[in-house]
Amino acid sequence: MTLYVLNAWIYKPGFEITHISPAWFIPVAGNIVAPIAGVTHAGPETGWFFFSIGLVLFTIIVYRKIFHNPLPDRLLPTLFILLAPPAAGFIAYLKLNGTLDGFGRILYHTAVFIALLLLLQLPRFARLKFFLSWWAYSFPLAALTIATLLMYRATGVAFFKDVSWLLLALHCAVIALLLVLTARAIARNEICTPEQ
């Protein structure tokens, strides 16, 4: 599937850098999740293969975000997807490597840096109208929560345990809010309507 999608992107006429958003990570970065279970069921080499693919688009997305027009409001929540590759990558890397090392720490702390960067954007996110793209908050936040708990298990540092509990509470609150806002948008017929 990833080969098909990337091949289509390479030869699709009309794509411009402003079309790319963090949502483009989804078909590629999904590969980084495969080793979490795959190392047990498909073997380590298959896991390393999928792990490697999952880190491909990060620099392109950052380039687009810094040097081109800002994302439209409806896509701003997709910035949270930037958390997924390093956070899920950390989880997968621990599964593949079996122990915490320097590269694992780089993956985890990259996710923390992105989370802090997104935290600075909180006032901007809070002013946004609800879009289905708000669901982009859910998986990356879950991945960061699990990565932080695994960081605690790997290091024994109580700080990571405390932060993982805070992240878990935040994630549960975000999911509850998303469910309420989605149900309300469905009731108001505001989902899957043409853009104005």
C-alpha cells in the first residue's frame, strides 16, 4: 500500500508543496506501528523494514510548514500527527531493539519537543471551529502517553511515570471531548458537507 501511495504521489501532476499536510503521514507513518506487533509475528527483519519506512516524510512536512503558506484552519489539528512518527517510532524501536539506547532516547525526546511546540500552539487550537480533523489529536497523544510509560519502565525515573499518568488523563479527556463534539456535529448535520 505504501509503495502504491508513494508511487502515485511521485507521478501525480499538479501536486504542489502547499498541498502537503501532516495528514500525508498516515499512509506512510502507519508502517512505523507495524513492528510493535510484527516483530513477534513476522520476525525482526520485517519489523526493521517497516520501521525504516515510517520516518520518511518528516523533513518535507516541516519544510512546507515553515517556508510556505500556513495550513488552513480545518487542517491545523493535523499538526498533531507530527507527534506520531517519533512517539510510535520509540515504541517500535524498543520492541525491535529490546533495550533503551541513544537512538531510542532521540526518538522519545523528539516527540517531547514536538509536544512542547504544539503546546505553545494551544491558544490557536482552542479558537478553531470543530472539524473532523480534530480526531488527529487522539492517536498521537496516545502514542506519546504509551512512549512515556515505556520510558519510565526503561529508566525507572519517577518523573516519566507521573507525566504518563497526566498524559493518560489528558488523552481520556480529549477522547471524551471529541466524542461529544462529533455527536453534536452529526446532530447538526455539519459532518461531510461541502466546503463553503
